[in-house]
Amino acid sequence: MIAMPSYGRIGGSVQRGNIVYTAEELVPKTGEVEGVLGTGEVLGLGPKTRAGQPLLQLRSSEITQGFSGAPIWDEVRHRVIGMVVIVATPDASGKLGETAFATPPETLQTICLDLIVSDVCPYRNLGAFAEADARFFFGRQRVIDEMVNSLRNEPRFLALLGPSGSGKSSVVQAGLIPQLRQGAIPGSDRWEIIVTRPTDRSFRQRVDTLDQKVAVRRVLVIDQFEELFVSSSETEHQSLLARLTEFLDKVSSLTIVLTMRDDFYSSLVRYEAFSRRLRSALLNIPASLTYQESSTSLRSLHNL
């Protein structure tokens, strides 16, 4: 997923004292260093240009004239709240030496009609996208389609492997699960879906109840399955893999979907009975998006 910075409305909601960040890559130059970071404090709306346009006033010891045009990132609201436009010149008594002004997003939008101003931020930083974030999740449709097709052919088991940080958790929770809830597979809109991971306190209990009779298909999503190999002894994870294999063989209404870092593949295939499932139900997620997928993501976010 690739997301542009979210521009949040200022209105009356900007908080005095919020810490903000900005940067300029080209200027100012400090010796051999091209570009510096800057932090500051929001003082609030109030000042206006001579033309009557509102300005956001900032206090910063680092923002200089070279920052003109740089975005202002609000650490509290987690969004861009303006663009640096003016740095005050100190008066005769040296006052206003740390005063800067930014144009708020509402003003920028009147100039650039394509600019999207919203109080909803689609960017999740380094966190995984959850099911509730599905409307912000784009760019992995090919992998999602492959997972749905795999479950159509083999509804009992699916393993999604990929490098660390490739988006395995996101593509299952914000991609696959919403598709299942919408009936991508006949009857899947009625399936019971449970998401867990080996380090959850309730993980063992959930596994132990997988043989209980239920009226609908039960889908157990085990995220970050590699935790099993680092959080328990070999005897413990061997026992758990044996139980999962037993349930897959005996409980026809059970589906297990797992995500795992691909560098733990050798640990998993040591358990032959369980690893046999991988032969027909293993998918790999690429480490990054293709150019086309990135372009689709940006266009889709723009149209939200």
C-alpha cells in the first residue's frame, strides 16, 4: 500500500501547542549537508495575509526561508496541516526570530482543486491494515484474487508466505477477509472468521476448540505463524502442529489460513504431516508492489 500524506481540515480543531515536523531537501544548505529537518509548535490560526487569506502561526527555531513550500506534519493529528509560506524577519529588538506561518489546507484546496482535504487519514504508518481499514487498502488485488481462488479449490487450508514487511497481515485482514464476508466464495458471507496469532493469550484455547461442532464453516486465521517457532519449545510447537493437522483431517467445516515469514519455511517443512498441506495451498506475496499496482493505489486513494 502506498499512500500520500493526508491533508486534514484546520477549521477550529487545530490545537495550540501541537508539535509539528517539516523538512526541506534542497535548501537551506548547512555546510556539506543539503536539507535539514525542522520541528516547531503550533500557535494557532488568526493571522492573515494582506489579501485576507488565513495563516497558521508556528514557533520554530529551525524553520527558515529555505523551508518555503514544505509540508507541516502534525504529530498529534497525524496529518499534514499546512505548507510553510512565510518566515518572519526579526524586528529591531530581535523579536519574532522564531515565527513562521503556513497556509492551511483549505486555502491550498482553492488553488489546487485536485487536493483532497479530509480528517480521515488512510496511512497506517508501519502498522498492519485491519479489516476495518479495507476501504483504504489498495494495490494487492492480484494476491487477493489468488488467495480467493486457492480457497475455492482447497477450502481447508491456505498459507501465505513472504518477506518481513511485505504486507502479509494486511492483505489477509484488509483484503481476503472482506472479500469472504462479501461472498467471494459461495456461502463465505456466513462463515465464522477468527483472527489470532501464536503469542495471543487465547491462542491455545482457540486451537483446542476447533473440533467443536458449528453450524457454519469456521475460518481460523493465524497471523505471524513464525511466532510459534520462537515463543515455544520444539515439543510444544510439534504438539500444536500435530493437533492442527488432526483437525484439518477430521473437521470438514474448518479452514485454517496462516501468514508466515518465508525465512521460517525450513522450520515448518520439518513437520511432514502438516507441510503436506503446503503442496497445493501455498502462495507467496512479493516484497513490493509493481509500478502498475502502485499507480492503481494512488488513483484509488485519490478517488476516495
